[in-house]
Amino acid sequence: MSTERCAIRGLYAITPDIADTHRLQSLVQLAIDGGLTLLQYRAKTLPLPLRQAQAQALTAQCASQNVTFIVNDDAALAQACGAAGVHLGRDDDPLESLEPVGGKRSLLVGVSCYDSLPRAERAEASGADYVAFGSMFPSSTKPDAVQPPLSLLGEAKRRLRVPVVAIGGITLSRMDQLRNAGVDAVAVITALFDAPDIKKAAQQFNAYFEETP
């Protein structure tokens, strides 16, 4: 395990699909200005050459400002662009297939666990650096996603040693519930990048993690 490499805590922003790389970076910069320290690049609809170019651009942007940059789904892309980590879902390559470098895995790895605590326990045992549960609430990004009960987050915190991330339909109005459940971080797309003031929204999300629940 390698949680020492990165503190998985607070707002964990996930990028929207935007073909305009300059605009994407501008939106990300507003979030960074608001205190963002964790960013995941998620692009489901863009062609591979554009994804490669955007991942490279975001890697440089994040590295220059001490932001941990993680690529969704694609470990090869994460390694090629020099990202800090990769986030794996049910249909991605298994965590065990990632090749360690010099006996130590080079990428920080997060694993989507949906509504399954056993999956999270297996991920932890295999060396995952953090696990994510959700969609915790109805989500426009994943309208058909399974929705676990909030109680699962508390149970995960009791049984796991790795950080627990909540994802899906997360808004500021739901943060009290999530912090009371003890989550370490919240993964957010729409409520951040569609906010009228992205910098302020990032500050507001992170404020929930400045005090213990």
C-alpha cells in the first residue's frame, strides 16, 4: 500500500468531457485556485489522441501546483503521461495486473467498489490506495448506477484502513450527511464544474474537511 504518497482527503474533482483543452485547463485552474489538491481526468467520449494531449497538459498543470493527478480507467495512459495514479472500475484491468517498478508499484491506485464492501476489502488486500463507493445519490453522469445506503460508508470506515471516497450526485447540500458518515473525500463533477463560481465551490467543499465531523 502507498497512502503515504498522497493524502486522499477533501474535494476530489473529476473532469467533465470537454474537447477544448484550453477551456478544460481554465476550469481546472479555478478549482485549484479554490484549494483543489486531487484531480481525476475522466473522458469517456473523446478520441484517444485528444485524451493523450489533455492528460499530458493536465499532468504538467497539476505537477506545477502540487495537485495529485489521477487518470480514470487507463493505466497505460496514466503511466505514459506521468500521472500520479489511476482509478480502476469493474471493467478495467485488475489491480494485480499493474506492473511494479523496481519491486514497488509506481502508480497510486483507486478502485470503484459501487455498493460492495467485499470488493473494497479485496481491493485493499490487493494493495489499493483508496476505494470509492457510489453513486451515493442520483447522478446525471451515471443515471443507472447502483445507489448504496449511506450506512455503507460508515461500515467501510470501520473495516478498512485505506481512505474512503464517496462519489455520485454529491452537492454541497449533501455534505453534512457524508461527513457524518466519515468519508475521507468526495468525488465531484457537476456541482463543481457547473457551479457559477468554481473557485468558491471548491473552497466550500474543502471547508467540510477542515474540521472533524
